[in-house]
Amino acid sequence: MVFGETEAGGGAVTEAGGRHLLPVRAPYDWDAMAAFLAGRAIPGVERVEAGRYRRTVRFGTRQGTVTVRPGPGGLIVEGDLGEDDRDLPRSLATLIAIFDTQADPEAIARHLSRDPVLAPLVAARPGLRVPGAWDGFEMAVRAILGQQVSVAAATRLAGRLVAAFGTPLAAGGDGLTHLFPEPERLAEADVSAALAMPRARGRAIQALAAALLREPDLLAPGQGLEPAVARLTALPGIGAWTAQYIAMRALREPDALPPGDIGLLRALDSGRGRPSPAELLARAESWRPWRSYAVMHLWTADAAAIAEQAPGCEAGADGRG
């Protein structure tokens, strides 16, 4: 579903019955957004079904769930968005970031269409957005779990992490059973043993959790791409790919580019072989300042090509956790 009833983005509008409307800039590709989130939905925490995105949320000691679906004029939000005057604006701002409702698709499309490979992809998906994250720590952990494994494998690991260390939802049901574990829980947890995965990856999650407790602004948007990546790559177990992926989705940096990504290199193969990582970076200079959107177009095209060649086949180990 690509819809375009609202021509300009803006803040959320509260409707009768506690519903909220997130206006979007036209066009908006809900199907692509839902498909991306569905493939990465953390078992117990998120679900995407029947055209709706649902997830568990916490506000201090309060628990709840939120549902987002397309509707006339934008995205309709229902559920628990907090109980005080600070929670609601913060929750709506987070949802605006997750669903990237305020991007300017026309400006982005004009710029990226200068690249002959991207031009037909942009024409085919004019409303493609960059999915964000409800919580930066959750996204960063997910990115670490996705290192060198397929998207499906990373999703399974995330579900096992939640089952082992997450907080059970008091009124859980319909597949939403847990809240994602907080940094305090994972800073001392033996994640590797619980998930039967490499110890270095478990230590990276512990180090990330401990760093966030020391530096609460570690995953705060607005730092700038290079400073944010420098802070993240200073942590053990976080390389350039992981840091750029976190910047792209959790920090909402529109010019992030995960270097050396296999999916990107594969999508840029014109039949004469894939470009090298260095050639990718050089080519991507012309995509600035919208490299994150170019990444989404290439990933979407790559996923479609894989599905066409082998329906039902799991995506390769390209790290797109």
C-alpha cells in the first residue's frame, strides 16, 4: 500500500477515543515498511500482522502495548503511550522516527535518481523510508546479534535473549509477552552462555550495556554521524558496519552507510561482478546526504531478487540484523 493523502508532514494529531494520527509526506510505502519490520520483529516484543505493527512498551514501572496501522491521512496509533504530559509527546516523537513520517520523499528521490542504478529502484518504490527504533539500546543489541548471521538467525537470537532476560508482560497475550531487557539487566548477564553464541559477541552486548549506564547519551540522536560512529566503534565488538547500522536506525542519521555490506555489494552487481567495499564507498559519495535511503532501496531490491530466485529462501549472512 502506497498512500499519499497527506502532502506535508507534521506533528501527531490526537483524535477522539484516544487514537493519534501521524501525518505523512506523500508518497508513503507502508508495505515496504511493514515487510522490513516484520522480518526483524523480535519474538515476544513485536508483531506485524494484518497490516498492523504492534509492540510492547514501558514507562518507568508501567507496561503496555502500542499498535500502528495505515489510515486515511497517515498512520493511526492506538494503545498505551504513557500516563503523564511528558510520556505522550516523547512516545509520538519516537513513533514519528520509527516510521520516518516526516522525510521529504520527493527531494530524496530527485537526488538519488541521478545514479543510474538507483533511478529505477526509486521509481519503483517512491515512498520508501528508513525504519527507526523504539529504543536505541534495543536496536544496538539487535545489531550486535546480527553480526555475520542472517536476518532470520538474528531474529531468533533476539527472541531467545528476550525469553532469557526480558521482563514478562503482566497482561501479555496475542504473541506480545515480554519487554526487552534493560541495560542494567544485560550489563552483568552471561549472554553468550544463554544464547550459545560466540563469547566475544556476548561481551560486546555487556560492554554496550555498561557504557550506556555510564554515558546515558551514548545512543542519543543529534550527535552527528562521525562523532556517534567514533563513540560506538570505541566499544569492544562494535565495528564500522554495526556502528553505521545503529546510526542509521537508532540515531536517525540520514547519511549512514554500513560499509562492505554484502547485500549492497550484491545489489550493485551489474553482471560484471560486485564492486569492492572501497568502490561502494566511492560511488556512495554522490548519494550524500541521503545514503541511508540509498541503502534501503538497494536492500529492498536485493531482498526481492533473492525471493524471486529462491522463494522462501532465507536471506544470506549479510549482517542486516
